[in-house]
Amino acid sequence: MNSFIVRFQHAIDLLNLQTLGSPINFQILETWLSFTETLVISIILVAGRILLFYMSQIREVFLELQGRGAEKGDLEIVALGMTALTLVLIGSSIAATLAISYLITIIKSLLSPIIAFIPYPYVVVGAICLIMIPACIIMYLHSRTHD
């Protein structure tokens, strides 16, 4: 039993990076921001990322069409359409983020009794798959945009 406590303390030391002599401690990742403040900051970050990505795409398409000799009116129509699409994507991502963040408490209360009957490793594997599948899809889509 005593060796277990020593191993556990060693694992805690590794997490705090104290054994490496680094002053980094994971307690600095704590926040005193409220849920709403954190949600607003995350929405701003997501919207900014989408806006920057699509604005660069709009610029590339605009310059390519201009290089091919497209008329100014056509270029404006394309730019306006792509800007509208960008705004729709930003709006839908904000709506999805708000819906998920406020519905998660309801979902948690509904799923807690079900998850209590599932063995622990299945929950871990399921959570990892739930994270990895969308991450792989996003990475694939981003890699296709650069081709």
C-alpha cells in the first residue's frame, strides 16, 4: 500500500513537472472567469478563426478571378456571395456553440444514469473516438483546401 502512495506521488510530481526542474505547474490553468465570460471568449475565438480563414479564401479567389480577366461586377458578386457564406457559417457556429453549451447540463442529467452502467474503459474509448473522428475530418478538409 505504501508503494502505491509513493508511485501516486511520483505521478503527481511528473504532472507538475517538478521532477524535470521546471517551474511550470498545471494549477496556472485555473480560471476565475464565469461560465458566460468563458463562453463569450470562446465564441469570439471561433468566429475570428472562421472569419480569418474565409477572408483569405475570398482574397485568393478574388485575385485568381481577376487574373483570369473577370469583370469588376462579377468579382463583386462573387466576393459578396462568399462574404455572405462566411457570415452564415459564423452565425451557425455561434448558434451551435450556444446550443451545446446550454444544453450540456440537460444532456448530462439524461446520460448520467446510462453511463453509470457502462464499464469505465468503454466510456474512455468512446470519448476518445468522439474527439478523434471530428478532428480527423477537420484536418482532412483543411488539407484539401490547400491542394
